[in-house]
Amino acid sequence: MPLFYVRARPAIDLLALQAVIESSHELKEGDTRVPEWPDNGLGFNSARAGLKWLLTRLRAQRQKSLSVGVQAFTCESVLSAILESGNLPVFLDISREHLSSPLSEVSRSLAEVLILTHLSGIPNPDYAGIATECKRRNVLLIEDLAQTWGASVCGAIVGTLGDVALLSFGFDKPISAFRGGMLWVNKSGSLPKLLPELHRDYWALPQEAPAGAARDLYRLSLYYGLTEPDVYQAGLNYYSLADAISVRQGKSVERIRREVGILQSLPAYRVFDRIYGRSREWFPIRVQRLGEPKKRYLAALFAAYEEIAERRRQLALRARAYLEKDMPGLEFPGNPGSATTAPCRLTALARSSSERDDVIARLRDRGIEAGGFNWSYLAMERFHRLASQASQFPNAKDVSSRILNLPIWSESIWA
Ligand SMILES: Cc1ncc(COP(=O)(O)O)c(C=O)c1O
């Protein structure tokens, strides 16, 4: 199955984006004009890079490999970060109700570090209990908020009870620098006493060059132009998209084609795969500090985050209403769209794998891109075998066979 990245479209601030792209050659480190970058936020070239860096530091500090608890269904790059940092994954099954690991699994696990993933915008309802359990057992709690920044459980915003939160600014996240991530060190967690040391090591890392960071931001603007709903929905044909974007950006079709690198007429999703695939990195994970242009651009967007999250909640509700009417039998774990969620995409569970494929085909016939999760359970099973524990994760396996990813980046999709 092709990778349907078009299911995501970040919110962007075009003026801020253009301003940083144009002035990228002037941006210097330590420039005090960078707006509101949090002093406990360490920016990286990707979330996986931040995670690899932190786990490497922890291993060096404790002078041994650590067992790192992680969901049996999660982003493959998280598993790569654990292995590349020289630590060992210990897998936890997930819940079918909220797609994260329940307290019972956490209590059973012998992990020394826990990566708790709040998946698909859904906060883990056992969050407070898990945080208490981690404190009690002296387990460092890293919260993966790549898909769920801004959600809350009983008034506690995710990221505020753990030790470190991991954010991603990849192109398919609500706020994006095309590639980028951040470790947000919780001041009330156990790491602040290490902050001076972490900062020292952090500042010794190489930084993304301004030109490279500006190129990523340019790719982001290209991607954004190509996913303009009226253009994108009008026909999934590469030439019409290239024409549209060349008019909008005042660039020649030839230049767009050069940048995208395809000369034949192709379905749009292939174009998106190509734009992203070209900049994609697999392994080893390169660790760099986030480039200044990206830092400046993202910092300008942080203030708008709650507004962006609210719009996505409304879109999730709209998509659900459409699906509940037209595609009976779908379940929506975690009640996405409710005030405590922070949806990045809408996730549903079909009753079976074949029913999922059927829903995907029916929605595609209507011009709506639906897909399975872009994580392969098959690839994850290879990681499971590396762990020293029994590798049976029935819920993770079941969910991965029935899960649907649905787009919520524009009102017009679910009209
Ligand atoms: C839950 C989760 N964690 C981590 C990551 C990795 O983020 P990045 O691509 O910035 O390394 C992703 C990426 O999609 C993700 O969805």
C-alpha cells in the first residue's frame, strides 16, 4: 500500500514562514529576537534525534544500558532511537480503548525508563496513576506527545506529570518545520537538577545549517501549496497540482518539477511520497540542534497552538458525524474531538481488517483519503523479537489490523 502522507496538513503562518526563509542567511545563534523559545525546551532536527540523544546521555550517566519500556504499537523511529542509543526495548501491550499502555501493563513492566505514548491525540486515561507509579519506582517518564500535544486528563495537561515530553514538528504534525522536534524538560520532574549538564552537552552538538533549515521550510511551503483543499481535491493529478502551485508561488512549472523530481503525470499521493521521501532519513539517526530559521518560525507559532488544536477538534467531530452516519460499525477510541483530546489525525477502529479495507476503498471512491496507520506492525514485530521478553501483544496486533487513519486538515473533506 502506498504511504498516504496527504492525510496530514500542518497549520502554517505563511508570512512568518516567508520572513524566515528570506532572512535565513542573517539568522544567528543566540539572537535575542527569537520569540519565546522556552528555556527548558531543547530543539532537535527531529523528535527521534532528541530521544536518541537523551537516551544516550542517560546510558552514559548511569554507566549501563537501560531497559526502556515502550508500546508494542508505536512509531518505528522511537524503536530505532532506543536501539541506536545502546539501550534495550521492553514492550508493553496497549489498550483497545485508548491505544496507549494501561497502568496494569506499566505496573507489570520492569522498565527503568518508560516512554508513554499518547497516541492519535488521545490522552492516556491512566496518566496520573502511571506518573505516580513511575515516581514510586524511580522510573524516568518520557511522554511521547508527537501526536497529542495539548490534550489533558482530569485537568492535567499531558507532559506536565512526567519528566520529559517529546514533541515532533514533522510535516504531518499540527505545527511543523517539515522536520524538527523538541525535548521539553518538565521543571517539576526529576531532570531539572541535570539541566545544566544536559544544556552543556546539548550546546556541544552541531546545529542544522541555516540554509538546510530554510530549505526544509521551503519544502513545507511547497507541501502546503500542494495540499490546498480546492487544488488538491479538484483532481489528484500531478500536472494540475504543479500548475496550481506555480501560479500561487510565482515559480515556473519546470522549477516545481525539478524540486519534486517527477516528470510524468502521477497520482498526487506519489508526489507527496516523493517530496517527503527525498528528505527522509532512516538510520542511523542524525542528531543535530534545531536550525535557527526553524526555531524562529516555530516559536512564532507556539502562541497559536491552542487555536489550531481547537480547529482540529471541530474537524474531528465533523468527520465523526459523517462517518457515524455513513459508515456504521466504526469505533472511535478515546472519544476524539472532545475537549480533552488534541487530534493530529482522526483514528477509528473497524470491526475487522477486511471491513477496514472496505471502508478505505469506499472513502477513496468519494475522494477522501483514508488509510491504515503508516506504521508497519510487521516491521515492529522484528523489534519485538529483539526484546528479551515473551513477544505476544494481542491488543497491539489486533489494533494494527483494524486501525484507520482519517484526514482532518480541511473542512471541505467532510462536507
Ligand atoms: C508517536 C510518534 N513518536 C515519534 C515520532 C517521531 O517524530 P520525528 O519524525 O520528528 O522523529 C512520530 C512521528 O511521526 C510519532 O508519530
